[in-house]
Amino acid sequence: MTEPSPEESDRDEQAAAGTAEGQGPVTITEDLARHLENKRDDLFEEFELHDEFPPAVKREARERTEGVEDEIADAVDERRDLRDLTTWTTDPIDAQDFDDAISIEEGEEEYTLWVHIADVSHYVHPESAMWEEAVKRCNTVYLPAYTVHMLPPVLAETVCSLVPEEDRLAHTVEMHLDRETLSFEDLEIYKSVINSDERLTYSQCEARLDDPDPPLHEENVLAYEVANRMHEQRKEDGSLVLNPSRDRAHTIIEECMLKANKAVTHELMWNRGVEAMYRVHPQPTPDQWNEALREIQETEGVSIPGDSWDDPRKAVNAALEEAPDRALSKIQRAVLKVMPRAKYMNDPFGGHHALNFDIYGHFTSPIRRLSDLVNHWIVHTNDVPEDLLELCDRASRKQKDGETVERLYKQFMQEVGLDPYAVNNRGLEVVEDPAEATHETPETVPE
């Protein structure tokens, strides 16, 4: 199974599990809800997914939420105090935790971009029961209207969540970008204390970009200006962009997170020369690329400009930008069919082909990915876990298992007459009276 998105978006999985703004849930009968639960249980058992947390892990998580205000107040002297810096989060409307926030300023010769990530490793470390459990799970698995968490929500959704108007511990990536090239003029990674000014949803961010009156309008406009330039620069450099119609809010978040991830792993590799959980994406063979491009070229209404054939990624980008909407999914499938899986490795050899990054790794989602949590620990301590290679292999395998479970569960939902993507967007509500259900249950439900 190929990667769901070679662009490595940090938000697509969360958004896919969410509830669309302004829409209510899909209502189903108790009978159908029971069939869905049985299917989940079977898949969890087959792929060894753990849903309920062990009592010791839950107890430890609860204990780490106690006395946090005093703990943060005591930590200010040892960290960079960024509480007066204008900072905000942008997430899906039903996001359960907020693990990243941004700040941005414009200078005469540079832009300063701060990406603040929840300092999960302050609470979850190699000596803790929560770390041991996170290693077993490796990542959060998002199913339609159901989430299997990597970390206990009692911790992830409280002290690790960058909620507005509350002091929070963060791991900040401060990037000074050249105004012309957007290259790193200077880079710092440090522990901080932040206080987010506001929590925006994606649609609120879009509205804020257009309305000059509310707070954060100018900051979001600047963030989009820089992010859009980074996006176009990535495409020019040969980064594969399978979604050509991404809105402005998603562009801001995706580009800022990609920039931070790239900055951190360049710091680890070039400045420190240490092993880490790097993200490596092999390239298809020339024959595989030729197969994909031939399929794209043969799609009705699609043509690949002659000047883009020298790089298959640029050829795909050009085809997507010119193709009618009805052809987009066919082009995307043609590419995904030939793409090898990305994997975690303890060195970045081979780089990330889809992104066209020579070095890349994950840092911006430590609440839901083990790789990010491990990299936080390495950045802070400069200490590489002895079992790093095993952690890389396990994280790669568990990610594949999670994606397989998601695919099989969605297939089952389709078999029983549910649209998994509508459920993703609207959630599920169980009703006792079948007459109240907005979903018509089929006469037979597969066992």
C-alpha cells in the first residue's frame, strides 16, 4: 500500500477524522453500530492495535496533569519566555488537541518564523510508562468517527495541548528566513513557554485572511504570503504536489510544518551528525515512472506539457494544474500506484523523493507520532536511544498496519451502505428508533 499523501501533510489525517463545520452527524441504528464495533474489534485484534490504555499508564498520565501551573511557572527561568509573542493555532473544527502553533514577524532583511510544538517529551520520557506504551502503539490511528490514541487523552488533550490564553511548555523552532530566497539565515531550536492568543479553525483562518478588522488578520496575511512563496518554491524545486487546490489556511500550516521538520532534521544531521528517526522516501524506478506518466497522458482531457518531462514530479504537477476536476483522482491514483512506501530510518540516506528533500524527518506532531516524540528527545538531550533502529522499523510497520486497518474499515463501511468520507466529515450518532436514522440500513449486514 502506498503513502496516502507523498506530501507528508501533518494535518490530513486529523482533518479526515474530523467533523465538517456546519454539518451534523450521520445517524445510524444500534444494530449497525454494533456491526461497526465488531468489525473494529476484529481489525484491532488482527493488527494488534491497542485501544484501552493499561491502568498504570492512565494513572501516570493523570498524575502528570497535577500541579502543572506551578510546574510551568517554575520552568520559565530555565526556558525562553515567549508568552508576549503573538502566537496562534489553526486546526480542524473538532480537533481534540492542539500540538503546534506559529508566530511570524517581518524585518527589513528577513522573516522570522516560529513554529512552537507541544513539549510532549517533558511529560513522556524513556523512563515513563507512557513512553513504553507509545512505543507499542507508535502512532494514533484515525478511523471514521473513531480514534485510537498513541498517548492518553487525559494528558494529550490537556497539558500537552496549546490551548489559548494558558501558559504551555513548548519546543520552539525559530527560523530566520532570507526575504528573497526564504533560505535559513539562522536557526535555533529551544525549550520555551508560550501563551497562544487564539485558536482558529481552518474556515476561521480563511475568513480572517479576508477581514481586516479582527485580530490576527495581518499576521495570517503575512504567514500566507510567506507560506505560498515556500509552496511555489517547493514546486519549482521539484517537490510533488498531489493536491493542487489546497486552500490558504492549509497552505499556511502545511508549509510552516514542512519548513520546521526540514530545519530540525538538517540541524540533527549537518550540525550535530547524530542519528535520528529520519523519514526516507525511495523513488520509483524509471519504468514505474514511465508507466504512471503514460497512464496520466492517456487520461481524457489531460496532457503533460513538453517542458516538464525532464522531471516526473514536475510533469505530474503540471498535469494536475491543467487537468479538469474529474481527472484529478485518476492522476493521483496513477502516481500512488508506483510510489514506494516512505519509511523511518536512523540515517537520511536517499532523502525524501516526493518532497525532493535531501534530508527530512518528523518533529511537529509528537502527540500522535512516535517518530516526532523520539526526535524531540534527541534534539533536547543529544542522546540517541540504543534501540533506535528497532524503533524505526517498528514505527514503519505500525504505520502500515494503521493504514491497512483504516482502508479495510472504510471498505466495510461501504459494504454496509455508509460513505466513510461523509462519516469522516460529520461523525456518527446512534439512535434507538430506526425511523430517526439518516442512513438507510441494508437488509443484510456482512458478518
